[in-house]
Amino acid sequence: MDYQPPPLPPTPLPYATTGAPPPGESLNLAMLAGAVAAALGAVAWATLTVVTDRRFGVAAIAVGALVGYAVHRFGRGTSMKFAVAAAFWAVVGCAAGNLLSTCYVVGKLVNLGTFEVLQLLLRKGALFDALRETSSAMDVVFYIFAVVQAFRFVRRDPAL
């Protein structure tokens, strides 16, 4: 008779296949961190534009990196839903940065403050129209770079 070892007990399924989130993972916290990072990035971008009197599309990459880092760091997730959240907030941060700098320039021309111009655009429902009119194809290219950067920060190996 040949000796046969007893069968191994079944291994428990990892959390990724059971649908349960990994320990410490929080999409809500990731969304909050992404929103805060997008707002900070937008203000930094607008400030850079106002101080230098130039628009830097490369700032979009920095906004995307900031948002991706915040979502990854505070949400503690690397799944696709975290990457999509980071990409969303990166685009919002970039658009807000462009919009704030546009509001500053327009406000300077008509002797109004940046937030007064922003309030007027909001009241008139012309926020997206203003963004569309003042954006170029290169802005879209840099927005895509921002999305890629945010996505990469979230989907990177957690051990890094």
C-alpha cells in the first residue's frame, strides 16, 4: 500500500474575491481626500498663473499627482474604483484651476474680484461656457496627463 497524505484543508478566499474591502480601505475617505487635494491643486495652479502671468499646462500633471497621492494615501485602496475617483477629482481640480485663473483675469479687466466673477458665472449658469471658451486643445492633452498621473498613483504597488 502506498502512503497518501491527508488532503489539505481548503484555503480561505482572500478579501479581494469575497467582495469585502481590504482592512482599512475607505472609498468615502478617498473621495474626501481627492476633493480637498483637487481644491488645493486648483488654488495652487491659479496662484501660479496669476503670479507669473502665464498658463502652465504642466501644472495639470502636478494636480493629478497630488490628487492620486491623496486618494491612495487616505483611501488606502488600489482597486479600479479608487483610480476612477482619483481621475475624476484630477479633472475637477484642473478645470477649477483654469476657471479660477480665468475669473482672476476677467475680474482684473472689469474691476471685480475673482470670486465676484465666479459668482456671476454661477448665477448666469455660464460656468461651463466660460471654461469651454477659455480652454484649448492643449488643455485637454494636459488634463489627460493629469488623469494618467492620478491613475498611476492609485494603482501602483502598495509596497512602494
